Amino acid sequence: MIYADNAATTKMSDAAYNRMTELMRDTYGNPSSLYSVGQKAKEVLEEAREDVASVINANPREIYFTSGGSEADNQAIRSAAVLGAKKGKKHIISTAFEHHAVLHTLRALEKEGFEVTLLDVHEDGLVRPNELKEAIRDDTALVTVMYANNEIGTVQPIREIGKICRDKGVLFHTDAVQAIGHIPIDVEADNIDMLSASGHKFKGPKGAGFLYVKKGIRLTNLIEGGAQERGKRAGTENVPAISAMALALKDAVANMDSNAKSIVKKRDRLIQGLGEIEHSALNGDASLRLPGNVNYCFEGIEGESLLLLLDDKGIMASSGSACTSGSLDPSHVLLAIGRVHDVAHGSLRLSINEETSDEDVEYIIKSVKEVVEYLRGFSPIWRDLQSGKKAFIL
Ligand SMILES: *Cc1c(COP(=O)(O)O)cnc(C)c1O
């Protein structure tokens, strides 16, 4: 079996798994309790905060643990909206290909009277900083642009975007869930005010993430209750998961450079090999993308059938299309970069990591070639394309 869907979630590292299970068994105290097993849990929690902070060049007091990326996105954007509204600023800038945790929060805010501008991400899957500059208004409360896209892997010019926001005095949030642990991030150098992260995208557990909030920015509570997380996120902390996440992140960053080198080589071999399939196209810029991300469109096929047949061959991948989650709409990300519906339906996302071997890569290329050819063999769209009744787009 080849797991090539690390952008959806990762298998926990052995170290994170061991840390989590040991803490669940032995360090069961409530961090708010005064006796020793509670205080031990508190220590573990604060150590995790220090570790996470140091990885992104932040202060531990700027880290708020959450249940994951979605919660962090919601809390960051809602907080910025509340702060903006107080000053009469009700305009938010984002992009058309954000994760739904961002897009749906923005949609909810629109219903509450906010105005949202979504920047174009162009064919290469990249935001143009000068277009952001032009979109910023006097009443702009927040700019939220993802660090790297979860479907096509493109890495945005975050430092430049952050600089523009800083110069204009606008808050800048980035959903860094796909990027952190995979490419270097420094909240100071990158001019980031708020950043979302999630443990299960870098070999930590599901259900643990964090929000970085620069000192001086006031968070709004999503969850009311006790005084945990400086009163900003109530609920007894999931200490085992938080600690395992911090460990997974430290390990990911420690091994990042060496891992990235080997992963990029395999990624580029996949891009080249799959490019040999006729009427196919890589989605997103070929080099300004995450080390492990490959996303292709193949004309004349359905992504879902491709996935099912690859699964039969022992390859676990994703179409990057919402079809897999029960909707027939093609991916909003692929539409945002200008792919038409028919083409967007025939997409494949492979997200590999350092455990993907060279043999795996060759097997994936061979299998995708076979399956695409097989599916085209009885695709009515492919027949129309072949006969000239329909024009090829790719
Ligand atoms: C996975 C993901 C999320 C959601 O994170 P959860 O921890 O699953 O809530 C948000 N944004 C991006 C870009 C993601 O890839």
C-alpha cells in the first residue's frame, strides 16, 4: 500500500504516538489542579507552548492551543472582524482558493454585514502582491491569505504580503496548516500577525492545533468557560495531544531541509512522469509549491473513478475535488485557477512524504498511466474529443 494523501492527514510519527499514549496513561491530571499530577500536566503543556513558539520565532505567550486548523482559522478571523468593526472597518480581503474553514467563516461574516474581496490566484495558483496593495482600503480590517494551498500546494509570497499589510496598518492572518513543518516559517521575518496550524498535517495527532497571535492583538473567545489559554479558549486542555503535536513539529522542523531535498526530487519525477500522459496539465506553479505536492488534471476522465481504480492498485490519493465528499461540484481551488468544469473534474492530488520510495514513485506513474488510458477507453467525453466533436482544452 502506498499512502499518497499526506495533505489530507498524516500517520502519526512513532515518537508522537509514544509521547501521546504515555501521557494519556501517566500524566492524566488536570493542568488547573494544584497537586503534583496536575502540575506535571501543566509543565508538559507549557513546555509544548515553548517548543511550538520557538519553531516559528514567536513568544510562548503568543501561542493559543486549539482543536485544530479550522478552529484557529475561525477564531483568528472572527477576532479580527470584531476588532475592525469597533473602528468601523468592515472590509476583509482573502483569496478565492482558501480552505473552507476560512471561506465559510467569511461567508458568515458577510451575512453579518462585512464586505469581502477575494483576490484572484491566477493560473499559476499565486496571489499577486500588487493586486493586494490595490485592494486594501481605509476600512480594511483584515487580510487573510493561506501560506500554501492544500490542493495544488502553491506557496504564496507571504513575506511580501505581510510587509504590505504592515505598511498599511492592516492585520494579516495566514492559514499555514499545509506549510508549517514542511517549509520554513518565521512570524517575525514574514510579518505575520496571526497564524493557524494543525498537528495532523505534520505527523502529530488529529484534534490538536494552535493559533499564533502577535502580542497586543486582542482575541475574541469562540468558546466561553474556564480560564484556560489565558481565558481565550475555555475547556480542559488536551495535554497528551498538544504535547505530541509539539514534538511532531519539532521533529518535522529539525529534519525539514534533508527531507525536503529528497521529497522534491520524487515530486519532480512524478510531475515529469505524469506529464507524459497526453492532454494533461499540472495544476499550480511547478516550483513554487510544497515539496510533496503534485496535482494534475487529465482531460476526459472523472477524478472519482481514477481514485477508486488507484485504490484497487493499493495507491491512496485524492482528487482534490469536493466530489469525494459527496458533492458534485468541482474543486473551488481548480475553478479559481481557471480550470473549466470538465477539466477540473479529472483531477488527481498526490501528496507524498519522506517515506515515499523511488519504487513507489515509479509504481504510481505506471499505475496512473494505465488507469487514465483505461478510463478514457470508455469515456463519452474522450470519444467526443477524439472525434473532434469537442475541442481539447489541455
Ligand atoms: C487541513 C486544513 C485545515 C483544517 O485543519 P483541521 O485541523 O483539520 O481542522 C485548514 N486549512 C488548511 C489549509 C488545511 O489543509
